[in-house]
Amino acid sequence: MTTGFWSAELLQKYNVHGPRYTSYPTALSLQPGFPVSAVKAALAQGPQQLSLYLHIPFCQQLCYYCGCTKEVTRHSLKADRYLDALEQEVALYQPLLHDRHINAVHLGGGTPTFLTEDQLSRLVGLLGGSLPVQQDADWSVEIDPRSCDRAKLAHLFQLGFRRVSFGVQDFDPAVQQAINRVQPYAMVEALVHQAQQLGFESVNLDLVYGLPLQQAESFASTLQQVIALNPDRVSLFSYAHLPTRFAAQRKIPTQSLPQADEKLALLELAIEHLTQAGYQAIGMDHFAKASDPLAQAQQQGRLQRNFQGYTTQGQDALLGLGMSSISQVGGVMWQNHKELQPYQTLLAQGAWPVERGYSSTGDDKIRAALISQLMCHFQLDIPAFSARWQLSDFWDYFAQSRSQLQPLIADGLVSVTPERIEVTALGRLLVRLVCACFDRYLQLAVQTSYSKVV
């Protein structure tokens, strides 16, 4: 059996685990006991322009497929206490950022729209009043359609948000039931149309392939409905079934999931529908209209990748606030506690909530730049890269990588010449496996911590 250009043999061979490379080294390299002094030094020496990510962990209902850090509750008072902790965390960072500029703010989760309108106003007031957020900063927010009505969406616009991302996953009712996330098409349609009418500059829809009960015919219908909504961007993520790591996923019977060839067919179906509708493929999991800043950044060679995915804001200038959030500034990464109680308790005591971290070596930075180039643009100019990083002999430096690339070259996933590394059309679906050949730490990683490639 074949799927597109993929033979059954190739599919079986490369149906393995691999990192998503939202950073290099990956978050698995973060070590406990990371000193706060390293955080302060990174911010003191880091870039002038920063992006801000803020994690809102609360959800009213458990989605079975989700692997995000979250707290399921229906009590909004918990969010008030969380905002108290965020205020304390902001106070710790405030003196370290007085000469910096924050040009982008993103609210993720969990469910940011779990917050009430008053809580959202408090949060925006806190960030804008205490941190150096620029007047023209790019404000974006993730939205669960089930927790956002027309009034809240209008309130978000009034607060200054101009980019919204709606979690769709799949419109098929059977799939929605299987993942415990029922949200009719009409609900999403009404909010998307309102967002467009209000004047939001960018509307993104999130899709997930590989979910239980997904089939080509029903997923094609979902894709047609998504295209009809005319979003500016579409994010297309692979479902990673890791029930030993995420307890909620144990509610999803393994036999209900698409097989590897079926899952790859869903991906190819999405690529076909979206590109035919005029969306430009961005890296491995995003699509955007040609007029979108993300597409323009790719066309101009400026596209980057960080813990939020593909971005125009910079991959080494991200400050994260809130439980579990990860920061990456100047080659230093640190992560807050993943559990709500220690995060809030430490801040109440005036202590930093940092749990783990890592300071990149010179070799890390070289490999991070190479992996980012491949993830974003699928090609590498070897002489230019060698000159930038002062490598006298590129393949001498990456001798082990060259050996690991050989099977991928033989199978047509990547092409290598003295001047260039290029991921082929066939290999783009598995670009992170190409990147893994340059990952010095991969052999030390726990494979089950990674999502499946397809």
C-alpha cells in the first residue's frame, strides 16, 4: 500500500518518535536547580526586543487528547488567586526589564478565555502598567470557542488584542465526542465572522490530525468548512498519543486511532486542500495567506521558530510568565514550576518560581541555528553558514551527522551537495527527522517524551 509518494516500507521505517524542535536543545535538556542568577544575567545581556508569553492554565472541561499543562476547574476564584501570583512574578521581573521593549504579547494555555472580562482587564492592565510593553505591540490570544461569547470577543478587541487563534481540532461530531470537546460548526462560524467584522488583523484556526475516529472523508469536510471560514492562518498539528504520560489520553482507545498510513493520508489531504485554496505552507505545520506576515517572513528568509511555533518575533528573545512557562533569552532557557501550588506558594514567599533551566554552549548555538534554518526554510547554504559560525570544515564538524543523514539521502528525503543541504518535497513531512541528525543530545533523550512524527 502507498500513501502519496510514501511506500509502506518507508512509512514503517520512519514512523518513529522525534522532537518538534521548538528549541534546541529541547526542553528535555532543562535541569533542576537552575540558579536565578543565570536568569538575571541572561536578561541583563539579552536583546533589547522581547516577546512575552503568558500561560493561563485553567480549563472548564478536560479534552482527552490534550497534552498541555492545565488545571480543570469551574471556579473563577482560582483565576483571581492566579492573577495575584502573576502580579508577584511581574514584580520580580520589572526591575530587570526597565530598558527593554516588549513588542509582542501572547496568552496561551489551558484556556485564556476561561478568564472573565474583568479578569482579562486586570491582566492586560497589569502587563501594560508594569512591563515595558510597546504601544504598538502585537497582542494575541488563544480561544476555546466554548468559553468565549460575542461580548468577550468584543472585550478582547477593546483591550487591544488583534490576533486570535480558535481551537477547532475537527468539526466532525463523532471525533468531537471521542475527544470530549463538542463545539458545533455554527458556534465557531459565528465567532470567526464576528472577529473578522470587529477588525482583528489575523484569525487562526487550529486543526489536529490523527485523532480518534478521524477518516479521510470526514476530515476533508472539516477542511472545506475551515477554508469557507477564510482564516488568515491554519495550524495543523499531529496528535501524539502518549497515554503513559498524559492520563486523560487513556480515555482514548488505541484502536480508535488512525493507523500510520491513514494518519499520513490525513496530513497529505490537508496539505492538498489548503494549498489549493491559496494558503502557503509554512514549515511543517502552519499555513498562511500570501499576504500574512508569517508567509512574508518565510519568503524573505526571516521566519524563525520558538516555543510558540513559527514566528516573526525572534527565537531567542521570549520571556514566559505563569506556571510551566518556558523562557528563552540569549541562549539561556528556564521553566517555571509545572504545578499550580508550588508556583503560587513560591511567589507568595517572594521567591522565584523557576524550577529548571539550561545555558547553551557554543556548540548548542551552532546546532540551534542550523536546525532552525532547516525547520523554517528546508535548506542550508553550507558556505554561508560555515562563514557565519567560523567553521573551517563543515562536514568535519558535523561528521557524525553526515553518517546519520545517509539513509535519509538514500531514501530521497534530503539532498546534499558540497554547497547545500536541501530537504526534498518527500522529506518535508518529516523535516524534524532530518534535524535530528544534527541533534547531539538525541541519544540521551527518553524517546517516549517525543511525539510521533506521523
